[in-house]
Amino acid sequence: MSEALLYSFRRCPYAMRARLALRYSGVPVRIVEVSLKAKPAEMLALSPKGTVPVLVEDGQVIDESLAIMQWALAQHDPDGWLLQGDPAVLALIDENDLGFKYHLNRYKYAERYPEQPMEHYRAEGEAFLQKLEALLADRAYLLADHPSLADMAVAPFVRQFAHVDREWFAGTPYRELQRWLEAFLQSPLFIGVMAKAS
């Protein structure tokens, strides 16, 4: 397989999850770190919407993070992240991407949304945290006894939510979620994709 090219931004949760899947699947990829204030013309020519991640492989352009993850896993999925196509995987990711992300944005950037106090947006997002906590009550990962696409697609967003106010998150009763997130943050896979390019 020829080397793929990924336009990425290190701290973007969408780019993060694309890098996780690409690294896990062993796809050879060259990562171009993008400055969001000065996006490269080559990237904009490939994907005019101008958001990361953008994957280019053998003339094919994929500019949605979940589609990049699915493409990578179609090449190689050694530990069964796809859970044999279990519909619960994409359902949980949809809930993250459509609902939780909406509340996360407002919680993280509450000053841009003065209609409600920050605590309101946090409480709205907490409904999803509670769901994850319940899923983790009797297993180590969200939908199986090993990591799946759902864990890797959702974790970067939970990380962002937890980091808005770390003290608050540490004081919540979401003990299983805290354990799950910490295991993700300490995993060689996550540490590997977050290493700054030399």
C-alpha cells in the first residue's frame, strides 16, 4: 500500500480519532500538521470545507473523521474494533457526534453562548457521561471487553469535556468513566498519536 497523507491538527478530537485508527491499523501515513489560521492551499483544493482531518490515499479523498476510521479498519482490524458490525457502535458514535458535541462546544466556550450559564451546558452534556458510566458498569470498555471503534471515536471528546474543569470532573461520581478515560490517556496508542512531530 502506498503511503497515505493525512492533514491533521494535533488537538482536534476529530483528527485525533482518525490518527488513532490509522496507527492501530498500521496504515502507512504521512501526517501534515495544519495551522488552523493558515490552512494549506493543497488541503483546501482537496476539501474546500477546510476542516481536519483530510486523508488522501491513491487519489481518494476522505474528509470525515469517522469515514477515515472505517477506511483504516477496512484495511486491517487486528483486535476487532468493528465488533462484527454491531449497530450499537455507530449508534453511540452518532449520539456523541450529534448531541454530546453540541453541548461540549457550549460548555467549553460558554462565553460565546451567554444565553445560559456554563453549568447549564455542562449539565446537558452530563446526560451522555451518565450513559457512558452505565455502559462501563459491568465491562472495561463501552460495548465489549476490549476497545472498539466506539471507545476510540468517543474518548477524544470525553477527554475535552473532562479537561474544561478537571477538578469538577475528578469530583464527579463517574468512577468507571474516570477509570476508562485514564486508561485511554495512558495507552501507548493515544500517547503515540499525540507525540509532537519532530
